[in-house]
Amino acid sequence: MAPPPFGQRLLIWFFKGVNKLIPWHRLPPLIGAFNLSAFRDELRADNLYDTYPSPDYQGTAQSVHMDDTRFIAVRNSDGKFNSLEQPLMGCSGMRFGRNVPRDHTAHPTDEQLLTPNPRIISERLLARQPGGFKPATSLNLLAGAWIQFQVHDWFMHENTTDEKDMVDIPLPKGDPWSDPQMKVARTQPDAPLNDTDR
């Protein structure tokens, strides 16, 4: 992502100093909101790599027309105008920023994709163990609902419907899966925008 302008960098630097003494959630609400805004700007600049060949793909105020001025203050249902400077950022159909540069994210082979076997990982690490339910004592019920809402609100992958393009997960001997094969729909690839996408 592009480095933030000088004013944002100054705000980031200021709140980094403040947060050494007072965490953002202990600040007065308005100052805490500015603190979160600075933190967001820092994450955008230093923690994400743009998944597009150029920033032009995120749009500008001139290239993406706002038909209704209420979107200056509220979010459009398709996610446009979360950022007035880059109105397409985060909207429906747009790519997310990544934590790794695009040229280091080569498409895995099927062998790499299935090593280690995801079925074994799910059974050994993610399956509930005997002994019953383990409560998440540091979360309340709203946290789960909010996470679920955000997942459905912010991203969706189109899956293949072609039976020949399914991922066939090898089942270990004696696996209790209900069918002799485990097939998972493969995510459809996004259209390549340049050679890095290939």
C-alpha cells in the first residue's frame, strides 16, 4: 500500500508515543477514535501489500461517481465509499490486501495444497476432544455473532461447480467420514490482471 501522507504519519507517531503511557481504549472517546484511525492508517501502510498492479484499481473520487451524498457519512450496501479517496477499496468484488507481497504468493500445486493432509489436521488439531465443551471465557456471545457477521459481510469466494475441478482430499485408513471420498469445491481463480497473477 502507498505510504500515508505526512499528516497521517505525524498522527501515527504521536499516538505511538501516547499508547506507551495510555492504551487507546482508556482515552476519551473522541481521542480514542483518532487513535484507532491512526492505527488503521499504519496497518494499511505497513502491514498490507496491494493485490492490484497499481493503486488506480481502487478508484478515485473523480473516477467513481457518488450518486448519493449520504455515502459521505454511511457505507453503501456494496461497500463502496468506505474510503472517499479510494472508493472501491473493500467493496464487493474487490481483492483484499495481503500480508505477503504478490510475487511471493505462487499458486500451490495439488501436492503442496494437500501437504499436510487437511483431513488429518482437522481431526488431530481441530476436532473436539473427549471431555466436553471448552468455553471461551474471555469472549461474550456478541463476539461470535460479530465475527460471523463480518465474515459474511466482507468476503465471499466463488467456488467451482464443475465436479472435475473439485479437490479430492485423501482419507486415511479407517477414517469415519460418511463417504468413501471427500471432495471440496475449489475456489475459482480471479482473472489475471498482469503476469504476477499468473
